[in-house]
Amino acid sequence: MNDLLAERISALKKQKKAVILAHNYQLPEIQDIADITGDSLELARRAMEVKSEVIVMCGVKFMAEAAHILNPERTVIMPDSSAGCPLADMIDHNDVNRLKEKYPGSPVMCYVNSTAEVKAASDIACTSANAVKIALSLKTDLPIIFVPDQHLGKFVARKTGLNIITGRGFCPAHRNIRAEDIASIKARVPDALVIAHPECTDEVVEIADFVCSTSQMYKTVEDNENTKNFIIGTETGMLYPLKKCFPDRNFISPSEDCVCKNMKKITLESIASALEELISREGERHPGHQEMCKTATPGFAAPEGLEIRLPEDIRLKALGSLKRMMEFA
Ligand code: CIZ
């Protein structure tokens, strides 16, 4: 069944000159058919290099927005546009503006897991892979405003010693990882090293041997060549690419509940249907769509609800934050 769908997607991809980008947290079968996999930083970077007409973003909405912001001449679609990020939606640009009023002159750093409006209201974006480096580069005596993730913000504050005012957001999936579950696995597998994502709670981060982004987890496993067992404190999807890369190691998830339901909304069926819908609508124009599509492929109209496209003023302001971040990529 999956093989048939994969073949169908491959033919549709050729027909539509599409490239498939998939986040590390996607279902295994999606990672297997993707042209590019990685964390949000890698996906954003690779989206900028893409020459294909269509980018199919298999991730959550802020990732598709980032691909569009960085690459407006491509058509960016999401196979399921209801795949949002609860963390990103915990703050809006009004909250950022209120913080700016409260801390005048303070630089605003936003985690890439944020809406385009929040990025547009911020000075610089960051991912968990470069947040520490970016915070240190800000060279300010004022407090740094960090939104929306409180746990990543606190992690950066601890690592840098900087005064960081954090938002109150959190990732509901990472909150399901509990320090006591890690401790009970360690009791059974005492040699296991704990690698945790900085979106985890403070208690988990405290007992972890390493705290890093998903892309940095590969390097951590590689560097610890004599270790067989690793407890991976992040979304369970990450175990699949780690096992693929290091088949001789064991990766243990501390919680079966550390699952991002939004990431799992994208299926092979939804990718095939999205591409089919694009093809069937080719050449059509929806009323009022022409203006929105003026940077898209000529003669091409992406179905409403599938294509991610932002008002140009927001896109340009958010581009500033993302471009400044890319200098640290
Ligand atoms: O930055 C990302 O892609 C996320 C959400 C996690 C990570 O560290 O890779």
C-alpha cells in the first residue's frame, strides 16, 4: 500500500516539479519519501536553495511559512494546512508589542516555532540549534525578550548568564516527558546517556547528559561512539532517523506521549491528494487570487487552503528576522 502511494507521489512530484521537505518528527514513511529531511533550520536553509516550482512542506505551519518567507517565488503547500504548532499559537504580535513597551529598547528574539506575525514583530529568530550563539551575539546590557518558549528561553539564560525575559509558551508534547520516567529507564539501563531537547521541562534538562536540537543529536550520538543506549528526550518521530543513521545503537523514548499530533496529521495519502489537487486546478484562477499569486509560477493557481502565502508586508518584516538568524546558521 505504502509502496503504491510512494510511486504515485514520485510520479506526481515529477509532473508538478515538486520537492518534498520533511521534518525529523514526521512519520517514518513520510521521511522515507522526502527529498530533504531535517530540523526547521535545515529545512529553511534548504528551502532557499530549491529550484523546483513547488515545495511540499511536511511539517507544521510555521515551517511552511518560513519556506514561503525565504522563497516567495516558489509555491509552498502543506498537505494538511490544519497542522499548526500549539507552542507558536501561544503568543501573538500584540503580546510581543506589550513586552516591547514594558522593556523599551530590549532586543526581541523569537524561536522559529512562532507565527509569521510574531517573527515580523521580533528583531531576530532562532532555532534550538543556534539560540545560545544568537543570544550571545546581541551584546546588550538590557534584558533580552525571548518568545514564545519558556523552557528554551530559560535554557539560553542558564547557558549564557544573560538576563532573559521569557514568554510563557511551552510545547505540550515535550511537557509529557517526565524526569521520573527517565530515572526509571536509567535504573534498568544504567549506561544509557540522556539527550534532551531544550523544549523539555527544567527538571528533565537538569538530569540530561546533553541538551540539544534534533540536528545536534546526530553529532552527540556520533561523538559517544562507545555508548550503546541513548534515552532520547524529544518527539518520538526522532527515533526513526537516529536508528536509520546508527543501526547498531539503541534509542529509547522516555514517554510514548511525547507525540506532536500535528506533525502526524500528514500522511502519504494527503501528500498525493495535495499534489493531485494542484494539478487538477492548474490554470484555474480563483476570484481575487490573481493578486495573491503574482509571485507564483505563471499560469499556476494553487488550491486555496493548501498554499501558504502571507501578506507581503508581514513577509518582508518576518524575512528580516529570519535572514538575521540565517547568518548564524
Ligand atoms: O527546530 C526544530 O526543527 C525543532 C522544532 C526541533 C529541533 O530541535 O529540531
